[in-house]
Amino acid sequence: MNNPSSLIEVAQIGRLVGLKGELKLHLQCDFPEQFKKGKTFTTQKGETLEVFSYNPSRELISFVGYQGRDVAAKLVNTFLFTTHENSIQECALQEGEFFWFDLIEASVIDDDGTVLGTVDEIERIAATDYLVIKTDEILVKKGLAKTFYLPYIERYIITFDKAKKEVLSKDGLGILENS
């Protein structure tokens, strides 16, 4: 099995739909095209599941060996993971796009030059992605929060330089101060 820290969560399997073992797929990624027949994913238990069919318009998936309702029921609430390498290979990025894992551990710098901290993780809440920032130790010593959320929207994010691993924010310090 792959090292769990090298795996990326891409979906969670939801409820059963119908009698043929189809399951609702809740995507945790922006690349539904990777859920194609024959593609394999690792579960949180280290098992490998192979996609038998996927209907993107209905968000329904079935897996090889799990085409019956009773056997597919065992997969409800299972998380699906893939590797960084598979993501890079199979997911076509457009100009200026990047993967979430590119942002992890990137420095976050406010437009006045203040180093706010580093990206610890990313959470999607409703339709907005939030950078979970581990606050720089100097700011923590000044009494500011140890972590804070920075919405990844144009209002607060100026640029992300993948080569430098730096996020330039606008008014990020204000969000931290009010956290």
C-alpha cells in the first residue's frame, strides 16, 4: 500500500441507488474525468477498487466485484484516494491552474510584506475553497491565532507562485487579526 500521507482524497462514496450496485459519488476534487472505467483507487482501509462504470451527470459509480446491491452496500461511506503522480498524469490543468497539493506548505505573505504563515491544508466549504493557514510564530507570539482560514477568492488572493511556493494575499492580516 502507498504511504497514506502521499495519497490524496478525491471522493467519498455515498448511499446506494437502485438494484445494480450503483452508489452516489461525492467528489472532493475538481477532476471528475478521472473516474473512468478501469481506473483504480485506494480506500482508507488500503483496499483497491476498480471503476466498473461512472455516470457523471447523475454522479453514480459502480465498482468491479460490487455490482449487486448487497455487496455494494459494504462500500457506503468509503473514501477514495489516488496518488500525486496519478493526479499529475491524468488530470489536465489549464494555464494558471494547479493542484491543491501544490499549495500545501506554501508561504502566505500579505501585500504589505508581512509573512502570515504557511498553508497547512485546504477545505472546501460550500462553493468556496479556504486555505487553512498555520500562523507564523512571530505573529502567534504577538497574541494572534495559531491558525486561521483565508478564502481562496480574488478579494483575498492576489497570486500563487508555484515555483516559489508563495501565496500573495490582500487583507489576509486583517482576517488573522479578527480570527
